[in-house]
Amino acid sequence: MEAEPNITLHCVRKDGERERTQSSPQTLSEAREVAHRILRIWGGFYTEVDICMPDGTIETIENPATPSLLVAKTSGG
């Protein structure tokens, strides 16, 4: 039986669907490198990669080629 990885990567498709990668980086630095590589190679397919830590924190690496959405707040009136 294989042990669960400590850090997992979740790739977010343009349609919003999430995929967990087969890769199991051992350090945060390695996870960031893998996330950037995924976005560089598969940038037309994924909008971001979430790095999920064992303690529950998540770091998001966004695809620089994907335009950010601007959200305008309006006051109700």
C-alpha cells in the first residue's frame, strides 16, 4: 500500500473542473516548480494550479496567459 503524498497539486481547467496530478512533490519549492511547468506546458488547458498542503493551506499559482476577471462592485441604490 502506497502512502499518501504530503503535498498535492490540483489543476483547474478552463471549464472549472479540477484534476489531481499524479506528481507528488516533497517540498513547497518543488511543488511551485511543478505547478509553473504544468502551466507553461498546458497553459491553454489550465487556468491555475492549487498547491494543497498537509495542514490545509492552499497556495494558488495562476496562469499568466489567462486574463484575470475584473469584478466591479456596485452599491445597491
